[in-house]
Amino acid sequence: MIRERVRSAPSGWAALPILLALLFLAGYASVQAFLRLDMWPAFGWMLLEAVMVVCLCGLFVVNPNEGRVLQLFGAYVGTVREAGLRWASPFYTKRRLSLRVRNFESGRLKVNDTDGNPVEIAAVVVWKVVDTAEACFEVDDYEHYVKVQSEAALRNLATRYPYDTHHDDQVSLRGNTAAVAADLKAEIQERLAKAGVQVVEARISHLAYAPEIAAVMLRRQQASAIIAARQKIVEGAVGMVDMALTLLAKSNVVQLDEERKAAMVSNLLVVLCADREAQPVVNTGTIYQ
């Protein structure tokens, strides 16, 4: 693999006056030689003038957060990162590469999650070039490569997680956004390492069931939520009933046989687990009537 080599280039502000002075001197001397009809010195000064014009083509500008990749007849020479007016050999080709932070949002992809449900998913990826040589020479078009590999990583991520789950120990796309984003960032970075690109951030920007099953999955999601809530209610009700029986037995407020305990448990569970408020029935007789 071709790795980046940072190359320093002389300041263009130092080279510019020297080149202009030599160019003016060569022009003036060639005119004087022609006036004296000294042809060979005139041609020599004209040749020097042409050389100075070619050398002026070696001036180039490096903007902040930008790199210039230098090549000499196809061979990689180095990368200039120092901002300002610089000078290098005019025979170098100087390719401009932005080192700024960039981002893009993928299109909405339709994929199946780990449960086989079709979902629509999209992501925002924030990235920047950190190795200009790899970005130029290891991949054909690094910007297109970033987009394609990011979408491939997003598809792969969606197949590893369910859209939603009611179990706390299971990671889902909707319920664990931070963990899913970290996993997405790591997978994209692994795919883009050979392109000299660093992933700064990757997050899901759109997540929904596919339109053809959205209504059905909404009812299923609501039913799952109701069941999960009922389970919590029953667990709490059983604990409250157990606490009530324990306190009654410890304080000796009333002695209940097994049949009356069962009736009390039934009544308490009905009251605690009901959707509506309980309608009390006042017993005007004894506990057994």
C-alpha cells in the first residue's frame, strides 16, 4: 500500500520575486543583445526567459485543510499540507485534495431485520480524508467508495438487529441508538481503512417499517407493549399481595384460613390488575357470609 509522505515545499513568496527578477533581467538582456545584433547571446537570454516562465508555473496555492498530492511522471513524490503560496518543480502534477470534514446522508434502504421484517433505514456519515496517498491511489474514486461502502455497512447492520424488542438484554435498532451507532461507525471505518478515510460519526437518520407491513407491525408492537406492561403489573401485584398477607399474619389482625386467603388473593389481584377502578362491595354480614 502507498502511504502518505508529507513533503515540505518552499514558500512561493520567496520564489516569486527571484523568478520575476530573473525573468525581467533575461528579457532586458535579450532585447539589448538583439539591438547589438549579438544573436547567440540573444538566443541564450531568450532561453533563460523561457525557463523562468516555466518555473513560474511551479507556483501553487494550498488552502487551509487541504493537501496537494505531487507526482512526477506517475511516481508519487509526496503531499504538501502547509497552507499558503508554495513552489515546487513545474514538472510535478499537483492534485488538490480536501481534508475538511464532510458528511452525506444515504438513501432510504429497504432491508430485512434479524426477525425478517422489512424496514426502511438511512444513515448520516461524517468523514474526512486522513491519508491523501491512499485516497488517491488505493481506490478509484474515494468519494464514491465512501458512499457505496457506507450503504453496504448499513445494510449489514440492519440484518443483525431487530427493529424493536421488549427485552432489556437485547439490542434493537429503535431502542439502543447509541450502541447501534457505535457498531455502525466501527463497521464503516473497517471498510474505509484502505481508502485513507476516517469516520468521525455515523448515526441512523431514518428508521421505519416498510409501508406494506407498517399497519400490521404497529398493531403487533402495540400488542407486545400491552403484554409487556401486563407482565410488570402482574409481578407488582403478586408482590403486593404477598406483602399484604405477610403483614396481616405478622400483626395478628385477623386469622384467615386457606380458603379465605385464596379469596383475598383473588380479590386483590382483580383490583390491582384491572384496567378500571374497582367498585367496592360492602359486606354487612360476617366474614363468612
